Amino acid sequence: MELNEISYSSATPIDGYGPGFFRIGGDALHGPVCLTLNAATKWEGLDDLSIVDLLKGKVDIVLVGTGANMLPVPAPLRMAFEKADIGVEPMTSPSACRTYNVLLAEGRRVAAALIPV
């Protein structure tokens, strides 16, 4: 088996996660967070529509990590993303973390809005 080192260039990947936190760039961030290429900000969760303005024009897709269980993205948030021409993919937060890092390594314009497990 051939192993290839992943390069994130100037982007900051998700290092890990645990109960109530995410580890990004060596720092533990507690509670829901929104991640972009090189920034991590607090997020108030699935009812917080301000995330759309933060991401508009900067990303093509946002991975919404809904915690330990997969939940649908509430209609107001989903419609706000669609209106801003941002694709939205709900999944569990562990899956969103892994997918975010893969897409980041591919150089994609991706964001992750994550609720901790």
C-alpha cells in the first residue's frame, strides 16, 4: 500500500473532536463552530442564520455536522444557503470533520458548520 502525505497548504484542518469540543490548529474550541479555509468562529447552532452572510461568496458548499446523530437542516437555514447559492450537506459531525479535511486537501471552497458530539 502506498501512503501519501496530505498537504493543506495554508488551510487549517480539523485535528480532532470529542465531547463538546473540536480541535482546530491545536486549539480546543468548545460548542458549535463554523470553519472556513483559515478561520474558525463560534456559531450558535442550527437556528443561527448569520452563518450564511459569513460564508456567502467564499464557499461553494457547507458541511453541516449535526452532532452524533444525522438530522435534517432546518428549512430556514437550508433555504438561506440555497438563496446564497451555497450547497448544503447535512451529516453527523464526525463524518463532516473527515469530509471537510478531504475536501480541504483537494483545494475545494468548503466550510463546515459543526455541532459537537
